[in-house]
Amino acid sequence: MTALRPLGSSGLSVSPLCLGGNVFGWTADEAASFAVLDAYREAGGNFVDTADSYMYHFPGNEAGQSETIIGKWLAARGNRDDVVVATKVGDSPARKGLAPANIAAAADDSLRRLGTDRIDVYYTHFDDESVPVEDIITALDGLVKAGKVRAIAASNISPERLAASLAFSDREGLARYVALQPQYNLVSRDTYEGEPQEIVQREGLACVPYFALASGFLTGKYRPGKTVDSVRDMPGLAGGYADTERGVKVLAALEEVATARGAEMATVALAWLAQQPTVVAPIASARTVEQLPALLALHDLLLTDDERQVLADASA
């Protein structure tokens, strides 16, 4: 993995692939999660993303299990200072929403599970429009002033609320969002390109896209009419793209570029995303060590203008 890059104005430097922690405790048990985290660190990776709600949405899982596993790994390896840990607030069933008292309590819960005294990047997971942005920013600023959070960021927020949050921070001299985590990939471009991207560029934020591989669809494993033995083979996750016209076109274009370059389809998809304006570190997860090399290779693959255009046209 190549040199670290700045995460917006945070003062933090992160690797070009952010390792997603959503699979930890879900499709990867504790031992498998430790192995993936070890391999990621050995390759030079330093940016790990989780949330206080992972992965309670799926039967047999409970909120916070990903944070707990990451916390155990950090303690076992004694490498807390070498890892940029990002987590989120607002979606856990026990700590739903962004009321100021809830943000404060959820942060303490996350710190306990992670076994650490500070969260490096603290995202609002889903915006809570019942709470004024002024109250949310003031609560997050309190965590920064207390030393519990180093930088704040947002995910799943409207352009209007994002702009209003930044303006309030500037006006009052409070902690300011340094990054936006949108859903963004070759088959889901509409949620970011346009106004959100313009705000991120204008305001000097970093884009850290989630579902960078469309829940695994862009690896090429999920094809029209093909059943895959995976919890992700369903509408709303990877399986939901397989029978769409855009999905079929994107897979064909990815295969074309990957074959020509002798690369994995996942590497090409991540490289395209990483080379988009404002993107600092796409998020992708691996449930096995064997899945990691294709993800880590994203920065070694510099796509040509023509290759990027082929992919962009297929995904338009």
C-alpha cells in the first residue's frame, strides 16, 4: 500500500483503502476478523471503519459487536496509536437518533467497547432531522473539547443539512465536519455526484465512500440469473444489482478493463472510485485474508483516461 493521505482538515493521515468493519462478528467471526485486521496492518493499512449499530439488522447479531472485536484486537496487538479508528452514532437501537444527550452517551458506549480513550473520526450515521444541526454540532464539539473525539464527520445527510452544519461550525468557531461518507460506487453514483460532491470539494472535506464494491456486486461474483450462497445475495445488497441494466453494463465494462490490465474486477472498481475527485479512501470489507489483496491493490492500478471513461459510460 502506498503513502498515507490527509483526511480533509483533520490532521489525520490515512491509507488509500479504509477497511470496513461491518463484517466483523457477522460473516467473519472473531478469529477471522483478527486475521483480516492483522493482514491489513501488515500491508500498511491504518484506517478502520465501524459503527455502534453493526450488525443488528441481521438475525443473530447484536449492535456493537464490530466495535467490541476491533477493541479486543487493538488491545491484543497494542497498536492503538497506529490505527485511525472511525465509528458512528445514531443507528443503534439502544442509542437511536442524534439528540445531544444520546450522542454523549453513545460515544461513551463506543469508547468502552473499543477499549480506548478517544475516537479518531466520529460520524453521524444517519442524519436526524428532528434535531437542529446547531444542537448536533454543539454536542459533537463538546466531545472534541473533552478529548473523546479527534475529528467529526457525517454520513447519509442531505446537502442542505451538510451545508448548514458547516456554516454553523464556521460561524461559532466549533468543531467542523472533515469528511462525508456517502454511498458511492459504479452502480450508485446519483447519491453523491452533483451537489454533495460540490460541497465536499468547495469546503475541503474528504469523501470516504461506503459500499465501494456495492456490497460485493462489483467483484463479479453476482451475475444475472445466478444464485450465490451469500447473505448479500438479496435486494438492497449485492443481489439487487444483478438484474439491472446498469449492473449488467458495469460488470461487462469492469471485466473488459480487468482482463486487459490483468487485474481483479474488484481492484478496477475501487481504482475507478479512488480516482474520482474528492475521494480519499473508499471503504471495502473482507471476511477472509484471501479477499484482501484485490482490495489493497487499488492504488497500484492507475487507470487511463480511456479506461475511466469506459467505466463511467457503462455506469451512466
